[in-house]
Amino acid sequence: MFIAAALVPSTPLLVPELNGADATDTEPLRAAASAAAAQLGPRWTAIGVGAVNEEIRPDAAGTFAGFGVDVRVRLSAEADKPVDATLPLPALIAAWLRETSAPTASVSVQVLAPDLPPQRCADLGAALRRRLDADPRPHGLLVVADGAATLTDKAPRAFHPGAPAYQQRINQALAQGDCAAVADLDPAECTKYGVSGRAAWQFLAGVFGGSKPQTEVLYSAAPFGVGYHVGVWRP
């Protein structure tokens, strides 16, 4: 039974140890993401965007060493595989949120390639929804995705003057649970503005199949020139 989807950003800055000496500036974002993830129940599926399509089982473990600090995380309390230094960022974020927000939860991860077509994203989301609804046990969805990375001069990519308006369009769609608007996000435009989370959000729209979710916004800002949205969608 699908119970809720939590939307969080795909940034290592959620992890306090990766903020240097002072993690104060990222605390509001961290608190919002943890609060959203805590609503997902004991079984999660995490969706994010990575280099290639892949599925990662709950027995996996990883490390943020590639981002500067060897913070080790697991996708379940029973994870017994050796630490995988190549575990993709969405899986690392999901594992860290599980450990900090719901330590007894277990997480499976589905990574989507960045060029996955919108209809394919929607089809995969709809297929997951059917599987979850066929299971009487509660199950949550963690959507790990970033918006535009071109919002200011200090953003990871060069500032694009059209990015703020495009990010506002994304913010409005996510805040209102507008599945049609999310499904209409154009891959070429998203690439232009550095929107890396497009495929994950369109997967989410497929999970809801065009139905109107109940939504809650916990955080929406661009503190480092990247659009971050934290919220919850419920059937």
C-alpha cells in the first residue's frame, strides 16, 4: 500500500559533516528533509537520477568519501555488503535520511538515467504504484531531486537569466501537486537550466497517474544557487 512520497534535494550538504566547521546554514534544509522522510513508514523506495538506470537493494552500504568525508551509511539496518565507494548520490542521500529519520526502515533504490524520456519515467512510476498497492504493507517513496543549478552567479553552473522563472514554474507544480505540469517539463529546457531532477519528478507524476495529491511544502529555496524543494505528496 502506497502511503506517501517525500521530496528532498540531491545534495551532500544535507550531511552535517560535509559542511565544514559550521552546518548552521543548512540546518533548516536538513530538518525539513528529515521531517519529510520520517513520514514514509518502514519500507521505502528511493528514486533519483544518476549516470545510468540501475536498481540497488537494501543490503547495500556506501560512503560520502567521494564528497570529502568518509561518512558511512546503509540502506537498511541489516545491510551486510561491503561499503561501495561508487554508490550513486541518490542512494547515499536515501541511506543517510533513513539512518537519521527512520533507522528501522529498509530502502530500495531505483536510479534513472538523466536522458530517460518523460513517458518512460511515467510508465515506470505507474508500474511501481501498481506493485505497491498490491502489497498490504505500508510503503513510502523518497524522491531525491534537484531543480535548476543556474539560479545565481554562485551556482554550480553559470547563471542563466531564464532559470529563476523556470524554477518558479517547477516550485509551483511541486507545491500544488500538479502532475500534468510536472509531466510537461521539457528535457531540453531542463538541461539548459541545469535541472537534474526532471526524470525523478516525472516518475513521481506517474506514481500518481494524474490524480491530485494532497501536498505539504516544508522547504523551498535556492540557498546555493540551486533549486531545493522539500515536501510531501499523499494520495
